[in-house]
Amino acid sequence: MRGCVIYIERPDEPNGYRSVQAEVTRALASASDYQDVPPADPDCGLKNDGRHRDSLDDARCAFVVRDGQYVSARWPGDAHTFAKVLANAVSEAVTKSRSSESD
């Protein structure tokens, strides 16, 4: 199992306590702020099966969330889409900063 990370809860922690979803949810202001792939998404199966990765030209299996300047992705399989969304966010911030300097 080279390269695998296994999270094991301590005896005083409930099952799933150390999952990525659980850790992210605990860090949010409200647990209801957690976003997952909507079941109605036409590519929901691709996004959730853990066997598909995005590419520069195909983001169907990626799930990236952007909230203002915050950008989040679930795993390395979303890296291409994450990079594109992050680059867009940075570009928008630079453009906004430059336009406010010229005012």
C-alpha cells in the first residue's frame, strides 16, 4: 500500500471523524455550508466514483468550489480544474486591484 494514507479514529472518536469531509465540515462556520456534488449533476457518478481524474480539456469528473476568493477541491484528481479556477480568481483579483489603483 505504498502511497496510501489510512486515517484511523481514536477510540474516543466516532467512525468517520477523521474523513476529509468531516474535517472540512468542522472547520466551516456552519455544517450546512459544506457543499457536495448535487445528485442531479449529470456527471455525479464520474465525480463521486474516485476512479476518474480531470484533465486540461475535460473537467466533467472534477468538483471544485469557489466562494469569492476561496477555492477548494476534493483530491488530486481535481488538480487541473482547481488550477484553472484558482488562476481565474487570482487574475480577477489582480484586475480589480489595478482598476482600483487607477481610480
